[in-house]
Amino acid sequence: MQPDVLVIGAGIVGAACAHALAEAGLKVRVLDAGLGGATGAGMGHLVVMDDNPAELELSRRSLELWRGLASRMAADCAWSPCGTLWIASDAAEMAAAEEKQDRLAGHGVACRLLDAAALARAEPALRAGLAGALEVMGDGIVYAPNAARWLLAQGGERIEIEHAQVEAIEDGGVRLVGGSVREAPQVLLANGIQATQLCPELPIRPKKGHLAITDRYPGTVHHQLVELGYVTSAHHSETPSVAFNLQPRPTGQLLLGSSRQFDTVDPLVEPDMLARMLGRAIDYVPGLAALNILRTWTGLRAATPDSLPLLGPHPSREGLWLAVGHEGLGVTTATGTAALLAALMTGRAPAFDPVPYEAGRFAQATAT
């Protein structure tokens, strides 16, 4: 098959883009080095985020697309429409919950405030004394590695997968390790933190995160639980930080995050950082202290200076497109990213404004 597009990376973003391009009628070859990345390491949350208007637009539209796929996805994709509870620990955070509700409701996102008593009824495992929460009903979770494989499989003959490592992006295609060449008029870079190996000019830096998963304890928690201080403590900190983030997996296991450390690619689990993260979780759900943890691991997020992904044409390299820099929202925003790129790459009008995500906003950094 002579492809119309070469997609570099078969993680959730690359898979979603390949799927959308195939549905738009293009022939796609996906090149994946099998190095592993954020798709296999992350939490798999599908959550509307509203740190800024562009993030809200991309995540909101992405959730709509995920929900449209949900009924068709294979069972092992582990889709669960569990919703999210943004936990307010005090009156100030409850006020922030009310502001968040106004923002989300203003964009058609279904949500409601829970007072302290309603929160205790919804999630009895939470500690006493919390002020309340904002429930976002349309959020969910998915098992991203299987979702990526499912998306690729839906392309049928229009998607071809080649297990190969790209060494360089060249005019009209790419060169693989070993020297062979793959040609196509368009190349889409969607390989997460490894993107800077092929485009070192991209303003992407690693953010390391720790995760832990427990044994099976069905019914312990019903919603995805996130502290309202998450954005401040985890996204806006340049120093190592932790925040409470817990998911009830369909298996009955509890998946725990999150931590952030800049500018390290060391994959080792760090006991001090892990202890901080687990301590934060136990502060919110005291019963976690008595549960068995089966595994701990780390992953690397690909972060841009403003925490928005780089989506669209490369500012100075004709035929090269970007779908990278999603930080911790790659699973959530994979579908919206794919819809945007498929529209732009086929000359159609996108459903929402692509300008906030263009790499040209970092024009000096992306100059080659």
C-alpha cells in the first residue's frame, strides 16, 4: 500500500489520528518503534479540563467523541462512564468548585455541586470533614493501550502498521534505522516524549509521574476522585509536586496518582516521591492505608511551556504535521486531536479553532 500519510507513533494519539485519517478516506501507514510511552504508563482518564479556554474546548469536544465511540469499543478497552468528583477540602475550594461549575455549565458540560453530606453518601470512603465536591457526570476512564489497538483495527485495509524506528524525517517521507526509506506526501509526528529525537526544536520537556495500583477491592470507590487543588499543585508547579487522583478500575482495582517532576527521564520509582503521593491519597481516603499495592511504576509526560499540545502543521517543514505535547491529557484529548488533524490534513474546515494549538505560537523555539 502506498500511503497518503505516515503516522509516527502508535500510542493513543497516533492511533486516534490514524483512525480519523482512515475514516476521512486516506491510506495510512503507522510506524511504531515499540519503545513504550505515556499510553501504557498513564491513568487513562477521560476528563473535561478547564485550566484555560483552549484546554476546555479540546477536552470537551474530545469527551463527546469518546462517548460516541463507547458503544462500539471492545470490552477490553474497559470504558467506564464513572464520572469525576472534584473534591473540595474547605470553603475556599468549595467556592472554586462553584466557579468551575459555572465555567463547565456555560459550555454545556453536565455537572452538579454536592454538599458535604451528599459527598459522604456518594463516596463513604472519603475522610470526614470535606466541604463538598463538583460532580462531572460525563467524564470516564478507558484502558488506553487496548483502546489504541482497537482504534487502529477499525481502519481495516486503510491502516497498515509497521514496527520500525524512524531515524529522521525527510522531504517526502522518513528514513528508518538501518537506512531504508518510507515515502508519503504527509508525515504526522505523534510519538509523545520521543518527538524531540526527530524534531529537537520542539519546545517539549519531560514530566515524570509515579503511579500505583492496588489489589481488587470492588465497591471501595465509585467515581474518579481528584482534589480541586490538582491544577495548582500539579500543573503550575516547577518543583516536584503531588496531588490526589484516584480511579476505580472496572477490575475492582484502585489506580493512584499523581506526581510531577520536571526534566528527568530516569524511569526508576523514587521511594520519597511515591511516599508523598500515597500519603496525599491516604489523607483523602484513609482506608487506603490498609490495602495491598500490587505494582508501582513511572511514566513520562510530554509537556509544552503553556501545557497545550502542538497540533497542526510544523511552522517551517512542509508536509510535516504535529500531534504532540499533550502532557497528562493525551488519552482525554486524543479524539479531539485526531478530528482536528484529519480536517486540516484533508483541507476541510475544522469543527473548532485550531489557532491556540498551533506550534507557531512558539515560533522562535520551533524555527529550524
